[in-house]
Amino acid sequence: MNAAVIDKIDKSTESFRDKILRKKLLTMGNGGSLADAIHFTVEFTHPIIEKRAAFPAISLVNDTATMTAVGNDIDFSRVFVNQLRLLGQPGDMALAVSTSGKSPNLIYALEEARKKEMLTIAWGGKDGGRFPDIADYCFIVPSYSIHRIQEVHATLVHVLWDLIHIALGAEDVI
């Protein structure tokens, strides 16, 4: 792993640490990337390792009625924006996960999160699409293999979770 990636992981861990005790994480994605976003949410709300603290995290796709209503009545590209407008607060964190970084619903959501002064985090693949331009922290897996991208995203879930707990003083995480 190169030094720039390690530095970005360190800085994002510090940002999470500084916010997670008093703010919440809102996650989103599409398809398999949605599964990775939900996985991160579950790690935060229900830590499997004994003595690990739980933190407030909400997956914006758990309310399928709202998602399908917005998709039907307005446009699928707005399904996350409307929820962020209602649930997101300044200082909260918004995580968008995508293998391409080109999904309009995630791009609009990250733009809305920035307007609301939320910390924006994006995990992408390939060249990152628009994510590098609109996220405070953007992790790009430089591959065109969706399988490899999602495998790295799944690993990132656990690495960040461990590092956040270590940053908060946990000693027996790894």
C-alpha cells in the first residue's frame, strides 16, 4: 500500500473518531455496493466483538417504501438526496459506495451532504468517476473488475472499523 493511501486512511480515521461519538453516519449505495454500505452500518450499530462500542449509523436504503415512492414520483436519482435533507445534520457523515463513482443518485447525495456541511466519504472503483471531486475522503480501487473493487471495499469496512476503535482507545481490536 502506498504512503498516500495510508495517509488518507489515517486522516479519515481521525475524522471518524472526532465525529462518531456525537454525530451519525448515513450510508448509501446501489446493488452490491449497497451491500457493502449496509455492512459498514451493521458493524457500527452492532459490533460483533465483545466490548466494542456501538455508534449511530443509518443505511438510507432500509426504507424501501420511501425509496420507491421517491423513485416513482420524482426520480430515482433523488432517492438519497431527500433522505439526507431530512436526516442529515451538519457534522454528520455521509458514505457513498459505488464501483464506478458515476451513479447520479450517489453524486447528488454527496453534493447535498456537502451543502449540509456533512463529512463526505466515497468508496469507488475504476477512476472514481465524480467521487474524487465531491468527497472529503475518496478511496478508489483502480481496477475495472467489479469483483476486485467490492473485495477491497469489504476489506475497507473492517480496516476502518478496527482503526476507528483503536483511535478511540481500544487495545484488543486486532
